[in-house]
Amino acid sequence: YDAIKASGGITQFSRLDKIKIIRQQSISEGGGQKQTELNFLSLFTEGDQSQNIRVNDGDTIIVSTSEEPLAKQLLIATESNLAPSTIIAFVSGEVGSPGEVLLPQGSGLLQALAYAGGKSLLSGNIEFIRFNKYGDVDRRVFRYDSKAKINSYKNPVLLSGDIVNVKSTIITKTTTVLGKVTAPIAGAYALSNLLDLLN
């Protein structure tokens, strides 16, 4: 446990149920290598301390990887502080403060929106984008649901690098365009009134 934590912790692709330890045996023990496989999930879920073995100088620890992110395992590990404590997600579009958001590990999409100042009143659908380690893209577009459960389709557990975009509606687009068109006219009108007052 301490060795994995010292190495920076686990990622969303780490398989906690398949951790291999390889140890070089001394000549007095017959030489060669011996290995064992550990299940850290049982350490977290059942408190099975037999899985948290003492490591020796020169031991090799191999954490198997999964093809898909393992959000449930990451949530379990977050409670044990084996995973990094924070992640960085990117929130854009119709939110109070778009940009990079530093979130506690295990945060969901709804928490990211809250950290970014909440979504605008007349905003549209939510777009969620995740680039997986092999270059695949998980892209979802859905209606905002403030009651979506954590680790569900509409409120996934976020990983570092995830992107959340709150789309505009036709109303917000029209309001923005009208604001840009009328701003110079309003400014010219105010300037004209100011000049009249000075004369």
C-alpha cells in the first residue's frame, strides 16, 4: 500500500484486484524469483490486511491495467487515499466561470458544474467528452439533471482531463448577438447625450 501511494497512487485504469509482486530470492533460498498476486479490493472492502504484504528491497510491484476506466474501484480507493486527492477537469460554455477546475478525486459532473459557478439560466444540453488512453472518445450529450446519481450516465465520476461543455440555446445565442449589435448603438447614444450636456 505505502509503495503504491509513494509512486503517485493509482489511475482510473488500475486493477486493484490484480497486483503482482515479484521478489528475487537469495541464493540460500535457492535463487530465482518468486511471485504472488494480491487483491487490494478485498483490503478496502473487507479490511483483509493479508493483502497488504511487506515489501523488500528490490521487489517489483506490477499493477495490472484495464481497457476501460474502473470508476467504482477508483471511488473505493479514494476513500483510502491511495488515489491522488484531486483531478483537473475543464468546464466551458454557459457557466459562471468557465475554464480549468480543480476537483476532489471522485467528483461527478454535477460537482464540476457547481465549482464552475453553475450553469446559466437559459443554457442548453450538457456535452461530456472523455479521451480514453487508446485515443477513443466517450462523447455524451444529454439534458441537465440536477438529481442524477453519482457514477450514472448523466453524472459520471470525472477523471483528469475530462471536458464538460454547457451548450447554448437559440435564446442565449440570440441574446448574445443582440447584445453585441446594440452595444455600439447604446454607447454612441450615451456619448451623444454627454456631448449635449457639455454644450
